[in-house]
Amino acid sequence: MESIDKFDLAILQELQANGRLTNAELAQRVGLSAAPCWRRVRALEEAGVIKGYHAEIDRHKIGLGVLAFVRVDTERVTHEATRKLEDAIRRMPEVVACHYISGTGTFELQVVAQDLDSFSSFARQQLMNLPNVKDLHTSFSLGEVKASSALPLGHLAR
């Protein structure tokens, strides 16, 4: 995909707001007929701009009341040790996001749990036993001001 034009931008905005739009609804909203709209969506998917479609689930309504931010400090940073740690983290469904970070620590995890007791058990039994982990530093969310997976797209309109 070479560049994103106004129609691609409109498609991305609409799909971020509602990924369940039919092609006909999407085409009508962005000012295209159905066939060109479908081709553009397919091109955005094939280029990797659109990576997938997901349901946004309210974690509180499914009993995951705790959101923790866990900074992981490692013993040493080698390629093999880091790969093993990454692989282990990817297999943990409680870890909903993991980032390499600058500054103190190696990784920053977002972890969900039912309550503080279940988080504590997970941290002691799982996180502390990850390969190459030296220390964990945890902060808990006291309330969400904003939680969105929608990306800002304004810079694409220039």
C-alpha cells in the first residue's frame, strides 16, 4: 500500500468506530459504491494496515476487576534469555499487553485478574517464576479515565 487517501482514511475511521459494519453500510458512510469500498478494505487488510477485527469486552462485566501494571526487571539481557521470557509471557492469557520499555526495567506488562488475591497468586506462582526475572514492581489501576484501542488518524489527513 503506497499511501492512504481520504477514502482509506474514512474507511479506517468508520471501522475503528464499528468493525461490524456491513460493506454496504461502510460504502454508504464513506461515499463509495460497494465494490470499490470492498477492494479498498481488502487492500488495507493485505497491506497489514487492518490487522483484524475484535469484540471489545468490558473486563468488569466478565469479572476481571483488577488491572495491574507490572514492570519486570531481568537478571541479564541476552538474546536467548529475552526470547525465552517473551515466549513465556505470550503464553499467559492474564497478560493482555507487554512492552519493552526504556529507563528502569525491561518489560512493562498489563495484567488482569479477578481480584487482588487472584493477582497475588498469579504474581507469586507465574510472574516470579518467569525465566531470567530479577524483580517485579506492580502498580494497580484505581480507575480508568480512558481505555481505547482506537488509534488517532488525524496525521493521515494532512
